[in-house]
Amino acid sequence: MSAEDPLVIRSLEFMGGMAAAGSWRPDSQLPEVAFVGRSNVGKSSLLNKLVRRKAFARVSRTPGRTREINFFRVNDRFVLVDLPGYGYARVSKERKQEWRPLMEQYLRHTTQLRGIVQLLDVRRDPSDDDLDMLDFLAELEVPVLIAVTKVDKLSAAQRVGRMEELATSLGVGTEQLLPFSAQTGEGRDDLAAALVELVEEDPWSLE
């Protein structure tokens, strides 16, 4: 572990899960940062690498298994929020209809939310669900970090091209995309540093 680790994990506590809009959620005023992405984007692996725990976020072979918003207190300093994965074809329409109001309520009404980390797979074009989520976050004007996962799957040359294509499709500069590999650890410290900066920001306005 680097002596300059921007996020040294001293304590990590599962606080519980929010299963439906309007249901129980942890009573906490700590800053929150939420992670969201398609069901097969590698979110659990990214979270495990970020907090340096092998089984912090369960890595399931069946995408779409996370059905709740899960809350984790980190260092008694902030709350990491794992939002349900979206876009998996085998998840029933009924289940998708349950998730949407759950996620919308969380995103619209969490006053201590500092930002969102949106995950995209470097090998795939952004899906309609990805673009809908980014549009929704833009509507809310919530700060967004875009982490591009599984970059170890491509050669260096392929990576450059794909990052440029993704940036163009999203209408952002390549410098706004954060390459990440749960296998090699690339991008872990960059993401950790960006997350710490979000936590230290003043709350964004829900008005």
C-alpha cells in the first residue's frame, strides 16, 4: 500500500439496505457518495478494490442481484452508497419498475449526497440506460465522476481509441473519464482522491 494513499480505510461498517421508496434508510448526516452503473459493469469489483477488501461488495455471477440501496460507513467520515445495477435483460419489468422510484427518491431527496460515480465498461458503448441515468443526473445538477472499468481488457492502443469514442459519445473531454481496472488496481488512487474531494465539498443544491 502506498504511503500516499488518498483514502486509507481504517473502519468500514455496513449500515443496512433501503429496499423501497419511502422505506427505512440509515439515520446519518455524514456526506454520501453513490456508485451506479449497469449490472455487468464491474461495480462490485471496483468497490472491493477501492476499499481494499476482497469481499466488501459481493461479486455475483448473476448480474442484477443487488436489489437494495446499500449503505456503508467509511472511517466514520462519509457513507459509500451502492445503488442497484440497471439494464440487465433477465430482470423482470416488475422489478425494474420497483427500482426506478427507489433510485429516483434517493437521488432527488438525499440532502447529504455529495456526488455520483457513474461506471461505464470500456468495451461497450453507453446504453440507453446509461445515457438516461447521465441525463437524469445532469437534470439534478449533481456532481458526477465517470469511471471507465475493465481497461485491462484492451491493449494500450485500443484503450486510447475507446476512451476517445466514449468521450465523444458522452460529449465530454477524455480528461473527464477515469480509467479503472479492478484486476491491476489502475485508477484506484485517482478515484479515491476524487472521492475524497467530493466528500469535502459543500452539499450541492436540491432546489
